[in-house]
Amino acid sequence: MDSSIDSTNAFKHFVRIWATSILFSILSSFYWVGKIDTSYGLLCLISLLVASWSTFCKPNKFTAVFLAVSFLAQSIIALPYLPNHCWVLLFFNLVFCINLLKDLYFNHNPSFGLFGNTKRFTLWLLVAVYLFAFLSKLNHTYLDPRFSCALVFYDNIERFLPFLPRNQKFDRLLIYSSLAIEVLIPLLLLFKSSRALAIGLGLAFHFTLSWDLNKYFINFSGVMSCLLLLALPTDFFLFLQKQKNTWLKHPIVKRLAFSVELNTFPWLSFFIFSSLFTLGALSELNIYSAPIVFKLLRQLLWLLFILPLCLVFIAYISTEKSRDLKKSTQAFPLYELIILLAVLLNGLSPYLGLKTRTGFNMYSNFRVEAEHSNHLLVSQSLDLLSYLSDSVTLSENKDCVCRNHLCPDVRYPYAEVIRISLNCHNEELKFIRGQSVHTIPASTQKKRQQLVSNKLTWLEQKLLFFRPLGQEAERNCVW
């Protein structure tokens, strides 16, 4: 087969898996609906949906660039309410977009060098994310069966799959097994000989997590599963094309062609995606709610996507001697090193005191403050910019305010209260800071924005994101 045809086919499958990860990140949960406060934000979201679907159905260099740029724009608007899996996608999209533009400037068709360069960064990104997730879970609360997020999510899965085992010994085994898996995946990814085992372990891990129908883990599982597959050698995507052509000759598979790949029957997958989007948005906007139908459709779509790809992966590692048709063409270029440093900074941010949420410390029971931590190895945050030590408590409030983000008798970093006050400009906020009482008066959105801008820079408003302070916070499983 001609090399340009090979590279084009590999590119199509690579991009479709990437586009699907973005579609799952958007459509499996609708938390973002309440965060769209501007027409510009809505426009970017619509552009992202159109770009994802266009790339999914018609993968080429133009739709891929459109999708990458749309995702980056939507991510900037959504900050700081960007879940961990979207942070992972943000870093991946930055590198892939630059590599794509560079490659297409010099080549009419996507070259194999594009995959080598992108795969190299993807591997290091995955290693960093899993190691930081493991590190954050090394705390007393996560290891405590009474509060561990591992058991909270297992409870959610058990509600849907009641035949699963449950006893005290199994609970402890489950907690330590989750830690073992999250440290084994990155360690095995580091070595070429064990990389296929790491990817298989990761796919199984995220497939298990996806059965928690209450926490919408399909978005996280979908993104991480796709990136694990994108870290495979380039010839995996050619093998995927080969398997697709073979399976489509089978009379049964030919009738149910979507079981090979969702985009084989694009109108069917479009119907399922559209139904999910409509039901989820209507429910979040309190117009109409059909949670059972939504969850079943979402789970069906996930199974139609991941199971065939897992079968292809098993066939690939069983029958093919994996090889990269072209490895990375050069040492790490400067832009990849800068983005990789940003990945490390994001993961280290809780320990540095720059933020305590979305630092790849999702659902970890991890609590780190200026003078205290529940971590086994880290006694306290460095609190480099004193965000954590400058804390406040609401006063004269009996109930939670500001869309339930701020509650009485709970300490918050001062910067977090100022940032959150943007969400409730029509409410007066009184809080105790040090020995004095401060008031943020109710006002218009414009005046509240001016007040916040005087206290926090635009970058701080976009990047700062803190959990409440105190022991109660570590018992809550939040992203």
C-alpha cells in the first residue's frame, strides 16, 4: 500500500478516536451548561460540538485544526471550572495542534512523523497524570474505609451491579488495589516492553470506573481510554483499518456495522449523541428530566465505542509485532518542553499552594493547607503566594449562599471567596478576615467584576480554584 495512503488512513483513525474523547467529555455530563454566562461562551460551545462531529464524520487536516482551536477556546472560557480530564485534553490539544500545523505546512498529507511526535508527548502526559493521581491518594482519609472515595464510587457501581462482592476485607483490598493500579500504569508505560500491558490495564481500569452512573465517569474514562490508545505505535491505526475491512465482510457485522466503529453508521451515532445532548441539557436547565433514559443511552454509546476498540487492541497485541513506522523526528522541541512543564506545574499546584482543585488530584480525599495536610508524605503546602494562609469565614449567614458555593462555619481561601462572588453579584457577602468583618455589597455584574478585578488579576480569576479548608473537606469526593 502506498505510504501516503497508509498515513492518511492512520490519521483518520487517530483523529476519530481523539474527536470521540472530546465528544464524551462534552456530552456525558452537563455541568458546563450552568457555566455558560455569555453568548460568546455559547457560541464557542456550539463551535466545539460542530467541530467534534465534523472531525468525527469527516476527518481531515481542516476539521482537525478546527476542532483543536475550538476546544482550546472553550477551555479558556470554562476556566477555572475545567475538570481534570479536560485539563489533560487541553495539554494534548496544544501539542497536537502545533504538531499538526507544522506537519501540514511541510506535507500535503499527514506524515508518520506527526504520530511519532504526538505519541511521545502523550506518553509523558499519561505518566504525569497517573503519578500525580496516585501521589494525591497517599493520604490517611483515602486509606480509611469510612471515607475513602474508592469505596464511595464502588458503592455507586454496586447499586447498578448488585452482584458485586462486599465485605470489610474486600473494601481494604479495593482501596489498595486502586493505588496499585494507578502507580503500575505510569511505571509500565515508561518501558516499551511493558507498554501494551500498561495500556490494557488502563483500559480495564477505566472501563470499570465507567459503571459509576452517578459520577459521570464516562467523561474521564472516555478521555483517558482514548489517550491510552493514541499512545500506541502508529501501525495500530493501520491495523484498525485492516480489521475494519475484514469485519465488514461478515454478513452479521455488515448489518450492525456500528459495532466496528461508531462512524461506520454516522447517522446512528449522530442520533444517539443528539439524544444525549438534548436530554442532558433539558435536565440541567430544569425543563425536562429523563435520567434513566439519559444514563442508558450514555452507557450504550460508551459500550459501542470502547468494546470494539478493546477487541481490536487485543487482536493487535496478539498477532502483530508492534512497530512505529516513524518515531519522533527530533528531541523534545521547546514548545513541547514548555507544555510538559505546565503539566508538571498543574500537578504540583496543590503542594505549592497555587490551587487545590483540578491539579490531577481528583477524588482523592486529599487535603493540603498552609499548616496542615492529611498526606502520608507531605506535612503541609508550601503556600508560595499565601493563598491558603489568607483564609476567611462567612459571618451573619445561616444558609449557604452564592449558588451554595459558600457556606457558614466553613473556612475558605480569601481569593476563592472573591472569585466566587462573581457568581452572585446580587447577593451581599459578609465574612471575617483576620480580626475584622468585611462586606462585599450587592451590585450589578459590571460593578462586581470591577471589584473582583481590583483584587485578582485576570490570570488569577482563570486559574485559582480551591477546596474549602478544614477536616470536613477531605471527606468529600470532588473533582
